[in-house]
Amino acid sequence: MKVVVGLGNPGRKYEQTRHNIGYWVIVRLAERTSPGRAEERWNGLVAEANLAGERILLVQPLTYMNKSGDCVGQILSHCPQVDPATDLLVVYDDLDLPPGMIRLRKRGSAGGHNGMKSVIAAVGHDSVPRIRLGIGRPDRQPVIDYVLDRPDAEEMTQLEDAVQIAAEAAIVAMEQGFEAAMNRFN
């Protein structure tokens, strides 16, 4: 079993904000993998799909960003066969990458991202494969306002392209392994 978790904040208020780009990737993956109906469980919205004969959980935590690890921790306790270093993939926004750029990493610090900090705390180590999607840094706006704001039309196009690429990278990671995805998309 593989688990793909897209980080974001629940609720309509946050749907189209930069901070929810991880959720957007889960939606795109759902379009590509035709999962069953999503259900609320383990503090998340969870849909099951099959990809190349393997069971995949597509997850949007229903906690706020800084508590994303609560959902991941519950999944890991209910699905002990999931090894976070090989079977978990976390997708989230990154201020340090320009809008539209993606980066795949097998492990590492949270880089100041509170959602990823929470996931690392829940897992107990930083060996968690991840796809980071660039949203860029604000010029004058406070960071919290920037990540919770909606991108303009030009930036939205860049982000939608990145979401498509990130979804493809996630599929390659699940079908061929994370190394293959890193080699192809980094």
C-alpha cells in the first residue's frame, strides 16, 4: 500500500490559496486514478485507488496545516504495513522555490514548513519522500497573508502546470519508485 498526502487547510475559505497546493495535487491524482468515494477517516479525507495493481490512499488532512501530522500518525497506526520512508509521499507548498517549480526529496528537514514539521514529528524521523511545489516569496506582504491568499491569473497558470507535473511525478514514484521520479522530474 502507498499513501499520498497533500497538505492544506480544510474549508472553502482556503480552497484556492497557495497553501493548499498539496490538496490540488490530490484532486488531480484522483482525476487520474479514479478512486472510490472519499470518506472522512483518520482526521482526513481519504480515497482509495488502485495503480498498477497496488492499493493507493489519496489523503487530504482535515486538520489545519500545522497539525497535518495528526492525520499521518493515525494512518500509520491503522496501516502498520506502510513504511514512511518508502510508502508515504507528502506534497506541499514551498516558499523557497519560484512559482511553478517542483522538487522531489527523499528526506530532510521541514525547511520552516509547519505542516511538514508536524508530519516529521508524527513519523519520528525525516526520511519522508516529498514533492515540494514552489509558490515563491512575497515582496511586501507578510508570509502568512501571502500563503493564505489566492494567486493572480498568471501565477495560477504556473501553479496549475506545476500541479499537473507533480501529479505525474507522484504516479511515477508509485509505479517505478521514488528514485525514478527524482531522476525524471528534478
